[in-house]
Amino acid sequence: MNSRVVLERFPAGGPRGSWPAEEFARARRMEGQQAEVVMDLASDAFLVIVRDTEAAEVAAAA
């Protein structure tokens, strides 16, 4: 199954030079999760997601 879990949302209009979604995703990757950043055009936000079902279960349990 190709499921996704949204770990966190960040508004697209952040301060210049600030990449909070990328920083959050990097921190999750350092913890062993396969986090990535995607853009949700409908809500004009960056989402940090996990696509892997096993990793998603770990994120949901945390």
C-alpha cells in the first residue's frame, strides 16, 4: 500500500531565508524516518510527509 502520513504543516509564506519544513524533515530523517517535503497547492502550505507504511506507523505511534 502506498500510504502517506502528514507529520507537520508549514505555511508557504515563511520568512525570507527560512526553510522550516526542510529543517523539520531533515531532523526526522536523522531519527530514521523517511520524511520528505511536498507542496500542497490547495492550502498553500508545505507538508512534511512519510510515504512508507512502516515509517508511517512509527510516526503515528509517536
